Amino acid sequence: MKSLIILGLILVSVNLRSQNLAECGMDDNPIFTLKESIFLTHYLDGKQLKNHDYTKSKAIFITGTNGNKLGTKSDYFNQIKEWDENGEKIATWIIELNENEQMISGGYDIIITYWVKVLSKKRKNKIIKSMKQNESIILEK
């Protein structure tokens, strides 16, 4: 009987996670919705998440091996959805910006990397500076 209850709870939690994921990345607004923030809280581990609530956080999405491509929120969540179908997670990380970096970037709070192997300080600074100038550029080396 105990195992049936545990199995039921697992199935309910998996179903809720899938429903939440289906409602994530519906647009490319860089500000996270409550549902997107809740999903990330459950998707990322504590080390990646840094135990913060990212609701209403404005995010820069960066991809590419060296972090040289500007991504979008919908691309990010589409990657998660694609890998989630196989029970896998994507390689992702959250980098919080300090007050000065937020000001330079034009009000962004975090950088979310996905499929980035190395994000150097120099690249991070270039990303931050480029966001205020033109959000739609692809970052060059």
C-alpha cells in the first residue's frame, strides 16, 4: 500500500512538471513568468539555482560553445522540452549580475547559459555591454 501511494505521488509530480514545462517559453520576453520561475526552481539543482527566486528576473540567454550566440527564452525552453522527452537535462547555468553589471546591461538581472562550455570574464563583459547597445545582435569573438 505504501508503495502505491509513493508511486501515485511520483506520477502526479511528473505530470505537474510536464504541465509547467508546456507553459514555459511561450514568448521571448526576457522577464520570467511565475510559472517559468517555478519550473526552473524544480529543474535546476541548488548549486545552479543559487537558491533564488527568479520570478520577474530579466534574463540574457547565451548559447554556443564559447557563449558567442545570443539565444531566446523560447529557444531555451524548447531545448529543455526536447531533452526532457528523453528524460535528460540540458547543460545550463545561471550567472547573476551585480548592480553595476545590471546598469551597464540595460537592466538585466541574470545570464542563463545553455550548451556553453566556457564563459570567460571577457566574454561575459562583452555580452553585458552589448545588451544595452543592441539586444538582437549575435555576439562575435
